[in-house]
Amino acid sequence: MFWKLPLLLGLLALGPPVCSWTFEDVGKTGKEFSLCVEFALHHFNEHQPDENAYKLLWIRRSQRKKYSWTYFMDLNLGRTICKKHDEDIDNCPLQEGPEGKKVNCTFIVNSRSWFTQFTLLNSTCQQI
């Protein structure tokens, strides 16, 4: 019982910064974050009623929740001329004119990439 006391005192001494669950900026090119972006974009395309695929234009914000594998991303997406299930959407040209829609989306994704498991916790999108 008393062996737990130093651990408890240590956590109390370190205080809120160690126990914080805030999001912190992370690199936009990290492997784990990139996998979450790919998952979020795939999920967006699968659940979008539009038959055309959207592709990543720009990562506005990339963050990870402290002490977890939960990522927050703010992405700009553009509508392509390709259909959702076409191959190589990354190299597909964007639509021009009134059909050329762009959206700004935020996604929160929990990642357990070592199990190839991703969970979309929240997403919101608006046309820009």
C-alpha cells in the first residue's frame, strides 16, 4: 500500500501540465498523422453524396492530443473530375468553374495504426 504513495506524490507534484489533455501542434508529414489524414479523406469521400471524389489541397492545422493517439486536423479539400472509386485520385485534376467546389473540414481521428484501426470521432465541413 505504501509503495503507491511516492507515485501519487509524484503525480501531484507534476500537476496539471502532465495530466493535461490539450491538443498540441505536430508535423504535417509524420507517418501517423498522414495515415489519419488518408483515413479522414477516404471517410469523407465515402459518405459524401457527391459522385465525384475530393482530394487534399492543403493542411491548415495538424495537432495531436497529449498522451494519446487522437489527432485533430483542419483540411482544405477540392472536388476533382474523377469519380469516388477511381484510382489515383491524388493526381486527378480539380474541377473548374461552378462545379469546382472546395470545402474546409475539421476531423478528429483516433488512431491505433499498429492494429490498422482508425475511428472518426468528429467531423464538420463547410463549403468555401
